[in-house]
Amino acid sequence: MAAVRADELHDAVPDVFVPTSTTMGFEDATSVVRGPGLCAAKVGDWVIVIDVNCWLSGSSDYLVEASASTDLHLVRISDEPIILHYRDGQQMVEARGLAGCLEIAACDYEDGETCAMKHLRKTTGVTFGEDLWSAKFTPFFP
């Protein structure tokens, strides 16, 4: 999941993805059953991009481009949690693996999801509960 301080959804989604005319809630946007693609929603000053296939966390070109004149915070909740922060196209923070992520976002529950939730709330003000559950996500497909 990437949080990009941007005005429009297309500012935070790579150009190879095209938006659909539908929207969905957070639970559907985070479902791997949805298939390939991304989902994006505007939440306050941030565009939240959900990437269930973990493409964005492995694309340094995307991270540099999407953060070229802004901030980008990325958390990956998978077999290897990741926390990244880019500002003005430069990497500012990188933590890989649960131990590294816990150093940045210490929490009572030692799991990647709790770390990610805490880190996003701290760095962007976006909460998994109120903000993301009420957001309407637009699917984008390659």
C-alpha cells in the first residue's frame, strides 16, 4: 500500500494502469481475488494505492517518479514486511523484514499488518479504521 501526497488519483498510479468507472470498498480493494491491478482512493491530502500483487514495492522507478515533488510512504504486508519513505524522488527511510519494521514502528503485536497501520497513521494521519474503511477505491488495470 502506498500513500502519495497528491491531488489526483492518476498522480499516484503508474501510467500503465487505466482507471475503471466503478468503485469498491476497502475490503474488496485489498482482496487478492480481485485479480491483477491496483485500487486507489483519495483520503485527505493523500492518494492511497492498494497493490495486492506487491508490484509497487519492487519498482524503484515508480517510487522515484511518484515521489518526485512530494512525499510517498509505502508499507508492504506480506511474507517480508517493508516500510519505505521517499521525498522529492529520494529514499529517506527503508526497513525490510519484521525486525526492521518494528524498529521504525514498534507495536504491541509483532506482525506486519499492525506495524503498517501504526506507521501510516504516524506518518500520514490516515487510519485503517475510519479513513480506509469509508473510502471508495477506483480499480486500475494494466
